[in-house]
Amino acid sequence: MKQTLLERVEVGSGGASSITFTSIDQSYDALVVLVSDRSNRAAVNDAVIIKMNGTTSTGKRMYGSGSSITATASPDPISAGNTSTSNSFSNIQFVISNYSSTTKYKPWLADGAHETNGNPAYHTLATGVYSSNSAVTSITLEPETGTGFLEHSSASIYGVTFGSI
Amino acid sequence: MGTTAWVPIAETTLTSSASSIVMSSIPSGYKDLMVLASGVSTSGTQDQGVYFNADTGSNYNCVILYSSPSNTVGAATSSYIIDYYGSVTTDNTASTTLQIFDYAATDKHKSYLARSGRAASGTDLIVGRWASTSAITSITYFLNGGTLATGTTVALWGLNTA
């Protein structure tokens, strides 16, 4: 498996309401999106929405806080909010299958960690689907509740090649 | 310090329905194995399973942490399955990853970690064990009671730590 970095975005001073990758190369077998983020929500935690071609996925998530475990009808992995431990950012990996297919839906899995060196801290396992046969040509990341990502948040998108056998 | 890389070993996309996909003659030179499955069933909702070295006996055990369609969480035990609520249907909306540790070892049982999910159903985290000290040389991917449909894709990688 070879992962090729397609684009990396780092949020600068002043923050950003979203992070978008456009004109995604269609020649790979899958996509991996790595996110390191902290939103401006005035709370310990937030979550990250992933939109494909501008459309929000449906799905589920299960997350543990260190003291309890919860499941909800949302595919958004838990992430860091602005009252979280200083300088702490969440880490999330999205794996998106079939993204270039024009005959299949696009299911995805996400692993998310929001470790704060304190309590609560979160680990999320989430799943979603972009229920469309259209190839994914753009991906947008947004905070679920906050209005933007804070400076030093970043996201990278990789094309995954299964490789010749 | 050496570098690590996932190296492709096998990939199959079905062009017609099949009872299983077998990845055989797996070389022994890697540390771990990783399977990415995008399964589709020909009918109904089906759990995915794997057999190692074509062993269909009672040598598989796993513990499961899951979220259900009604958004409750729970735990369960089972055998050879690699999903619980992340099972596949006819509509290609499930994803599963499976990592198998020390698959070539001949002095330990084989442990594996699966993550699966289906957007309309739930998510699963599964830790399993195959009670055998044999090196894994083949993996059979199948649906428990169902048939794999055209379009099912399974890819296998080995972790190179050289």
C-alpha cells in the first residue's frame, strides 16, 4: 500500500471556517484524510464533519470518554474544543473506499483521538456513507458546532494505491 | 532504524458472485497483515467472516464492542466474524479493516483487530484470536450464510519492517 500526499492545509492566524480539498485526483484506489484540529467552540470537545462534493454523510459513531461509552446517530468523530487543555489538538483518520467509483456508494471509517492529558478525553470509532454514485472530487471539513478551526489546525489528504500484485 | 511500509500482496474485485474470496500463498516475510474489505451481499444483511489456512473448526474466539442501530452500546463474544452491526448488505455501505499481528509466527496463537461499520447500522471494534501456532498462509473471506456479490473488493497488505 502506497500513500501519496495530495495536499496539506495548515490553518493560519485568524482561523478558518472550513478546510476544503478540491480537484481530487481520481487515479487512486482509496483516500485517507488525516486531521489535527481544534475548533473555536467554547467547550472541551467538538466534532468534525466531513463533506464529500458538499454533501454531509449519514452514519454512526461510538465514543468513549474515559468514564463512559456513548453511541449516537452521527458520523462525526469527536474532536478538541477551545476550552480543552491548552495546545491539545485532536487526531482523526478517515479512510474512504471507492471514492472514484461512478457505480458505488462511498462508505468510510474514521478513528479519532482527543487526548487532553486530563478528563474527559475521547476515542471515537465512526462510520459514514456518501450515498451517491458520483465520484468524490472535493472534500470539506468543518467543525460540527464551532464556527471554525483555530490556528495550527491542519489536514492532509493522501491517495492510496493498492499496488500491483 | 528501519522504515515500515504496507506492501500489496493481493487484491480481488469480484466480477461475478462468489461464496468466498481466498487469498492464498501469503508470503511469510512481513510483520503483520492488513485486510481492507468493501463487501456487498447478493441478498439481505450478512456478517463477514474470515478463516485462516482453511480452518473451519471451532478455533476462533473474539470479543466485540459495538454500537447498535438504536444507538446503544454493548459487548458480545463470537467466533470467526469480523463485524457485528457493521455487516454488509446489497447496497455497498459497509467498510471493514482487519489487522492480523505476527501472522507468520509458529510459537503463538494469532490475534487480530477488526474495525467495521455501516452507516445505517452501527460500528464495531473486535479483538479476536485464532487458536493455532501455524503460520497463516491463506485467508478466506466470506459472508456468514450469504453470497458475495459482484463489486466486492478485498485487498491484502503485508507490513514490511525491514
